[in-house]
Amino acid sequence: STLLKDTKPPFRLSYIGNMYRYNETGGGKQREFTQAGIELMGPNNSSADAQVISIAIDSALVCKIEDIQVSLGNVEFFKGLTEEWCINKDQVKQLLKLIDGKETVALEDYSKNLGLSENAREVLLKMTSSYGTYDLIDEMKRLVSNTRSLTALDNLEEVLDILSDMDLLKYVSLDLGMLQSLDYYTGIIFKGFTYGLGFPLFSGGRYDNVAGEFGRNLPAT
């Protein structure tokens, strides 16, 4: 938005350096740590999402980390549901808490109190307990009807197709209950895990609105 404001995208940027996060301690984490990252800025499509995820997986493999599992989600799927069900911000906040904590019994009770349909309750329970790839997408497409959620599922399906063509699908599963930073992320999100590490090896997602805060609208993953 500043140094490259007159340059035509796409931009493929990378960085490595020390990071400081005061509140992230425990679980093997330190407040100061080294972080490397990449940003693909300009394209707003599934191919760009898949490219970044594939680089993350390949980076782990190059480091001889082969026991790796990548969880994929899409925050637009949940945002579409909240619009379809006409629930307010406080109700959304409570749903997020219950989904994140995988509190299935409390989630079932709360969804009944909200007067949600049987289909809606089934969607919420699957978000907390179901994992998979194309099979989960097919199930969800049967249960939801709003365009925003269906577009998110199409995005995930396209990313799976590309990762499959790269022979990387074996490392990937969908987790539609992964819903961190709804105000920051605008599409696909992902986390990579490996054994013996108490936090994600890598994480990321699509954040199309950030650069615009600095004066230039620029989709990014």
C-alpha cells in the first residue's frame, strides 16, 4: 500500500524475523520467537489460496517434517449461516464459543433456544465433530441454502482439487468449526499440525480487507 503503491500486482512477498506477542505463553510458546511467512497479494481466487497452502506443506516436507496434518476452513461459511439464520452479534459470539470448545450438548441446547431449524442444528453439530474432504462438502451442501456459505464450500472444493492435482490431498482435511479471527480473515483459513508440537507449525488464510486500511484495495492470502 506504500512502497509498492504504483506497482502492478500480483506481489509475492516473504519475510523472516523475530516476533513478539505478549499474551502467547504456555504450550511450548515463547513471547519472542522467529517467524517466517509469505504473502500472495493481488489474486482473489482458489488457485492463490491453494498456492500458499501448498508452499506451507512443501516447506514442512523440505524440513523433513512428514507427519503433518493441515486443517482447512472458510470463515465465509459461518458468516453466511449467521445471515441465513438472522442471529445477532451476541448470539454469534456465544455460538463461536460453543463451537470452538466443541461443546456439543450445550450447542444443541442453545440452538434450540434460538429456535433454529433441525437442518441448522445438524450443521452446527457437524461443524464441531465432522472432518473429511469432499464428503463433508457434499453433506453441507445438502444442509445449507444461502449463497455465501455455498460459495465458501465451492472455494474449499476448488482448493482441494488443486491440492489433489499436486498430490498433497493426503495431508489435508476440512474443519469447518475452525473460526478464529472472523473480523480479520475473509475466506479460507488453515493450520498445519505435527506430532510433538503443542501449537500449529504454520497457519494463515485470506485477508482481503487489510491493505485497504492503508489506502490500496488488494486481496491477499
